[in-house]
Amino acid sequence: MSRDRSLLHPVVRAAVERLEEECRRQEIKLLITDCTRTMAEQKALYAKGRTQPGEIVTNVQYPNSAHNWGVAIDFCQNIRGQEYSDPAFFQNVATIAKHLGFAWGGDWKAFVDMPHLEWAEFMPNNSTAWLRKTYGDPVTFRETWGNGDDLDMTKEQLLSVAGTGDQPSEWAREATEWAKTNGII
């Protein structure tokens, strides 16, 4: 697994930087533990608890994880021995992250994943279905990014991309209408 943020989508990378800044400001000890995963890394994680020793750590195969697409991160509390022990820590980070445009795995009903954040705009219904339909595979998706060097988004710009509260972004409205029209929701 990689903590290399340069492998994240540029909008997600900018949002992660804002998340880290806000956590520092609030004295929340955030550690990013995972960003983008390769096919081999995802296959190895999926094998744990199935065909390899260990506990099951993921329920999705490549390319069905947001990590494979460069639009997700995992995180924990940066306190040795207490990395995953404080549910309030995850809730506090999630509150900040959701304001930036992330969806939080702690809100999921079927499988709660408190240390997981993914960029909501790219993951309607917490699924890579839109990405797969639109781009086919993670490599093709990455080819559309550019290098992101010119990306210096303010919080307000990030919120305008993601939408806020009851005001989803234009993309989210279009995607929702498409899903309704096609009987998905």
C-alpha cells in the first residue's frame, strides 16, 4: 500500500492537504496510512483471510476499491498503540473530511469502515460503478488528470466541486438523475 499522495487524483490530493491542515489546527493527530493501491496490492489484500493467512481486511477485488482509482485514503490516530482505539477521533476527522467533499466509511450500513475516506463526487453510492462505466479502468482514468501542479484550490472551491449540505454539485445532480432514469435508485 502506498502513502504516496502524488498518486491521488489532484482534487483528492488537494482535499487531503486541507484535511491535514485543519486537523493540525484542531490538534487532531492524523496519520494517513494508505492512498492508492495497485492491482497487485489490492489482490494481495483481498487474499488475506481467504487464500492467504490473516483476517479479511477488504471486501472488494481490483478495480472495485476507490483506492485503485486514486480517490480514497485510509487514516488512523497518530498515537502509537492507540491508532484505532478512539471512535471519537474517527468521527472528528470524518466531520472535517465531509465538509471538504469526502464520504466516510463510518457512515456505511453494510460494512462500516471507520478509517476510510473517499471522494464522494467520484463514488456515488460508495461504488466505483460510475468510474468503471465512464473510464473503464483506473489507468484510463489517471490519463485524464494532468499533473495537478496548477491545482491550488481553496476550501470554498473544493466545496463548490463537491456541493454542500442540501446543495449537491451539478455533477451529482446529473448523476442522480441518470441513476433514477436507469432504475438504479
